[in-house]
Amino acid sequence: QPTSSDVSRALKVTVVRVEALDTEEVGCEFSAQGSPADATAGHTVQLAKSTAAAHGATLDGPTEKLIETFSKGIFQGSDAEKSATAKARHPGEVRVLTIAIQPGDANDQMPITRRTMAGLSPKGVTTVVGLGDEAFDSGGAMITVRKGKKMIQFTYPSCACTTKDVVPLARKVVDAL
């Protein structure tokens, strides 16, 4: 498992807590100080910058600020913000990375998971080359990897990061399996 220092460095945040998942899955979560709205807005800005860069463009400061303000405004005004804050395991913290090893045989799970994610957003599922036996990114917020019969998911919708930032961490975990 990557250390809190590894995650802090890669995701450009200060990890304040690392703990086991509170589910039946094996894995851990890394948390940083912040609110769900701020974290989601930061992730949205990074996705926009990454998309612009993929098309040979950059975002200027005013455009970044517009995206951040719009994203934060939508999330703060939604029931999701109230729910996320009310149900927070640790108030004032937000999960920036969750690593979960899914139960079952990944050879069966991967095709189903890929089809499901592609059904939600056909262009949002992209192959991640050179990670495990098979890997794909879903919408810039989750990497799913198969190594042998294990399926590992790296979820990061609440960090100001991109898939490029998470892949080295995922590689460290997958290579250790």
C-alpha cells in the first residue's frame, strides 16, 4: 500500500488520515482536510485542465475560476453536499483516494464493470496501458485494474488530481500483489 507521504506527494494534498475501509472490501482510504464541495470543485477543474491539454489547449485563470465557482455552487446547493457532510465519518475531512480489492474473480468482474461504466458514459471509459493485466479509467475518477484473479479499484472523485497522478500509486499497489 502506498504511504500517506506517497499519496500526499502524488495528489498534491496533505493526507491527514489513512484507515481501513468501513466495508466488507479489503482496502484503505486516504483523507485530507476540506469539504466535499471544495474537493469536488478541485477535481472538476483538474478534469477540465486535463481535457484542454489533451486537445492542445490550456485554461486561463478566469476560466478555471468560473469552472470552480460553478462546480462548487452546484454541489453546495445540492442534497449531496448536505448528505456527504452529515454522513461524514470524520467531519472536516474528505476522502481523496480509496483503494479497494473487490471480492470474487476479476476475470468475471472486469468485463461486467467495463460494460456498466461504458453504458454510463461511452467516451468516459479509457484503457490504461501497462497497469496490471488489464486496466481502465472511468470518467477521470476511478481506475479499475485486474491482476490475475484480483480486481482493484482506485477511486478519486474528491481530489484535485487526474488519472496521471493516480496511475503511479496504482502501479505500486498492483505490483505488490
